[in-house]
Amino acid sequence: MGCYRLLNKDDFVPLYIQLQRKLRTQILNGEFKEGEAIPSETEIMKTFQSTRGTVRKAIALLVSEGLVHQVQGKGTFVLLRPLSYTMTNFGGFTDYLKSRKEIAVSKVLEQSVVIVDGKEYYKLVRARGVKKEDRIQYLMIDTSLIPLHLFPGLDQYDFERESLYQVFREKYQIYPKRAEINLSPEKINAQTREILQVDKTEVALLKSEGSIFDQNDVEIEKVKIICGPNVEIKIMTNINGESNFAE
């Protein structure tokens, strides 16, 4: 395994998350190839001087990210192929933090009108984060392309203060209902590294990219979300066809 610092027991980040980040960096750096087994639990324990419980939690996170899969009796293998999901219930950032009694923060990085395939779209790029006491931690960067023929005048709203999907619902009577999202790694650029405070050893983050559809199955948003290293993505579907979609 590559030369990496040992886990820092004095860091506020849990040891298993530190280990997961280090293993993910090695995978995304190409130290372990598609289909190749990563070192065994025992080898990882020795390399990073960690416990078996820490190693298992770290690997479980990598499995949930779709970067590795486990084969009983054989080991843990790299899985770098992009993962595709169709979701009928895709919870929004603002409402999610409200459910945790935390304060959502948005910082607009870019807003403009762009032409895509001959159609006008409102482009909105935001850093999304959480405020704790006097500190703001940004967790993800969202890029939205919204068709202006469906949302005329959308640029008049202040999306550092207002929820995008709440404006959709209340001002335009358009209700986000369904998402089709692809998950894949994204190389980290300088702006993303600075905003999300990504360690210099990491070269890629998880990207969610796809389309959002309304109650009439009309595409209302093209979206790309770059998730910081502290973000855990959970995907849930509702087999009865009902869904609640909010931001």
C-alpha cells in the first residue's frame, strides 16, 4: 500500500472515516484497479495500526459509495464503473437539515442565462452547507440548469435566502416529483477543494448528475451535485409510486 500517514486519534473526524478517505484516495488514484482486490482487513489493520472494527466500518462506507464490493470468502474488490439509479423519492437539502434541527446555508457562486441545445436555461451554482454556532461548513456544490420557458423571471429570486424547490412549488405550481441520477467520481478542481475543504491527498469526489421531473413527467432541472467527503448519500425508492420531493 502507498505511503500514507497513520490515523490521527486526536482529530475530531472519527478514525473509520479517516481510514475510508485514505482507502478511497488510493482507489481513485489508481493504486487498485477495477476488479482488483484491496488488502485484507488484517493487512489494513497493520498498515494503519487500527482495529478490525475501524477497518470494517471504513470498508462498509466504501461499499455504500459503490467504490468496492465484497465477495464472501474471497475479499473486497474495486468497483469503479459509474452507478446508475432511478429514484422516485429524492429528498432535498434544506428540508433534510431542518429535520435534523440544523440551519442550511447556501452561497451563490454563479448565476447566468445559458443556451443548451438551442434552449435558454437559468444556470445556478451554489455551495450548500450547514451553520453550527458561528461556523459554516460547506458540504456540496450544486449546479442547476432550469428551463426558462417553464420558469420565467426565476432570476429575480435570492437563492441564498430562498429554497429553489419551494419557489418552484409556491410561485410556479410545479412540483418536483422524480429524479434520474447517475453517480460517478469527479476530479477535484481548485475551487471545489477550497470551498469543501478537501484534503490535498484526495483527487476525486462523488458526483450525482441527472435530471429532475415534475408531476407531469416533464424535465424541470438538469442537476449536478459534487459531494464533499463528509456527505453520506442515501437513496430510497417508494414502490407504490407515491413520493414527496422537497428542497
